[in-house]
Amino acid sequence: MLTGQQAEESTSPLNPTHTVVPRPGRHRRPMTAPKTMKEKASKRKKVLLTVAAVVVLLGILATAAYFIKQLIDSKYFFCTKSFKFISLDKACDGTDDCTGGEDEKTCLSSITVNTTFPVRLMTRQSVLQVYNPSSGWRSLCSEGWTQQHTQTACKQLGYTDDPGSTAVPVDTLSAELRSGPFAALRSSAASTPVHQAAVDRARCTSGAVVSLSCSDCGQVGQNRIVGGTDANIEDWPWQVSLQQGGQHTCGGSLVSPLWVVTAAHCFAGSKKELSRWKVVSGRTHMGTLGGSSVDRIILNGNYSAARNDYDIALMRLTSPIKVGVSRRPVCLPPRSFGLAASAPLTVTGWGYLEENGNISPTLQKAVVPLIERAKCSSPTVYGRSITDRMICAGFLEGNVDACQGDSGGPLVYFISSRWYLVGVVSWGVGCARERRPGVYCNVEEMVNWIHTVIEKNP
């Protein structure tokens, strides 16, 4: 410790080399009292309110942008190359209104099939038949048949998932098949299309023919339509909503993860441009968000709007849907399916609950009996308007029927633990009127066209 005397004697710095010049220092910030909890909470509240206001504003702007886009899309087609809008009526009208004909490239098309798809299933036993132009249809014998042949045949028939086959004794076949003609596989690669690998046989040496089960189509977890009741999509997972510009327009049926069957009349007028369409699947309650885009819409080339004949179309999705409990294809019927008069059929959809009414927000179902052709084509019902491409279902006294908005949707039949698509909602006079039952496109008559179109558009 220094004493007072020592302090007086040590007046010069210990290191006198540098002269220290006093400089004004910075002002120190005055001490402030700490913020109270109330003030801190108030500041946080202001920040949160500001963030919430920004989020709400962005939400309003996004919603407005969405509806503005929907409005524009409903009336105009945008030419990306020439950067201009044209009236939607000018898109797909056969005239190039955009640079490079952009407005004519994404349009629906039609296909007329004059050939015979060479593979088919027959009767409820799903007997495999192959076609040869010189010898016609022949049931395929089971000798030499392998699992690889099963996969090859099922691939030709479209939707395939864990395919299997069984040998059905010839003597258990229906009378029309029991006596042949038959065919058998010759020695060839299992990957060769089965109709190309088949040769005629007078009889099957194995005494049996091949029966195919190609997929899990038509299977559900459990075994409005005017006069209908609420339904769950899990029970009818093939049902889809076809929407244009965010509006439900028609129903449809998944027949594979990539393809939808619907009615040709759904695309009348200015509904020919593909980008306007979405396929919404897996929903019980009607919704417009999401959905699958479409890159093909193919009408049957023989479709007659005047007669409602050949009223069927196919839509190909841009990417396949994921099959699950609420999304699953329905089975296509084999030939000679053998539906009896009054067979109980089920029609589903979101259509009007009454004639000139409103779309149902919830999927509806109704059981309607098949009406025999002679009765439906009688002069007191529909007369000569009924063709071989149509079937009728419903009650002649009315009360239960499909209606507007159900068009293109499924009419299905349940047998052997599977649901089969037997009809497509097509037309009728009014809804649920007396002696005016629903008329449906006869899918059994259209299976050849369906398989051919799918094969040509893989």
C-alpha cells in the first residue's frame, strides 16, 4: 500500500514516453427502468396482431386470386406462346387461334373401333378366350398354362394386381361353351401375347379351360339420386366426380388406376379443352380442391347425340391414382354376363335429389332393378329409342332414379364378392317419372372398345 508521502513524490507517469491528451468520451446511455411484464405482453400482442393481419391479408389475396383464376379459366384460354387470351369457345373449334395451334392440341378426341380385341373373358366363370380372324373365338385350354401366362394375359386386359388363374372343368361350363371351339398354347415364350401363342384344338387334353382373375377390382371393405340414401365412398370407391372449372359436371368410374369410364354427352358444347377438367376421387362429400389432371378424353367415335347411342367415353389421368380403401377400380363385365330381368343394380352419384333440383353435397345410392329390354322398348315406355347399346333400370311407377349430375356415373352389380360396372348413366325423360326409367349405356357391349382404346393409349 502507498503512504500519503509516497503519493506526493510520484507525480510523473511510470511511462512518460507518450503524452496522454484528454479526449471527450461518448455519452453513456442513461439508465432506464426495466420493462414491466405488462409492457412486454403488450408488445408481444402487437407483434402477433401484426402477423395475424398479414396472414389474413395474404389469405384474402390468395382466395381472390384463386377465384379470379377460376373466373378467367371458365371463359378464356391463355395462349402461352403468343401471350394472349382467347374466348374458350375458340379453343378446340378446329381453327388455330394461338401461335402454333396451341389451342387445338389439348382437346378431346374420338376413336371408332372396327377391330376385335383378341382377348376376352366369358360368362361369370371368367373363361379366357382368344380370337383368330379365321376361326373366331376359342376358349383356352389349361394345359401348359403358367403364372407367367396369367400375367401376360391380364396385362392385355388392362388393370392388373396380383393376378391369378384356375382350371375350370369343361363339363361345368355353360352350354354355349361346353362344346368348344378350343385352343391351346404352343411352345413359345410366356411373354408372347396369348392370342398369338394359341393354336386350335378339337378338345382340351386337360379337360379344363383357363379362368382368370386379374385384379382386386370391385372389392370393398364390406359388402342422391332421386329417392336414394346417403352413401360412403369406401363402399363405392370407383365413383369419381368430373369437374370443369371447379364445378361438378358428371360422374365417372375408375376401371384402372389410370382410366375413368364416363358418358360421351358430358363433353358437349365448350367442354372439349383438357386442362379445364379435374377428376376428384376418394370423397364422400362433394369438394372441388385437389383432383387429378387429365391428358386424354376419348369419345366413342359412333356416339350419336341425337339418339344418345354409344354414349361412352374414357378419360386418362395424367398420373395413376393410389389404390386404397376409398379409391379402387370397379370390374368390367365379361361377355355373356347373363343379367336377369329385375336383377338388383346400384346407381351412385351426387346428382339432383329431385327433378330441376340441386346437386347433393353427399354421395347418394339407390337400388334399381334391371328392366327387360322388351318392356323398356315397348311403345308405352321408350319404344325404338332403345338400342343394343342401352339397358334400362328403375321402377315403371317412378320414385327412384338417376338425375342431372349423375350422368356418366356407375350402375353396378354385385356377384361372387365383386362389383361389376354394367351401365353408365346416360339419359331419361325427366327424373323418376312414371314409365320413364333411367337408361344406361350397356358396358358389356362396349368392353371391346374400352380394351382397344386403353391398349392404343398406354
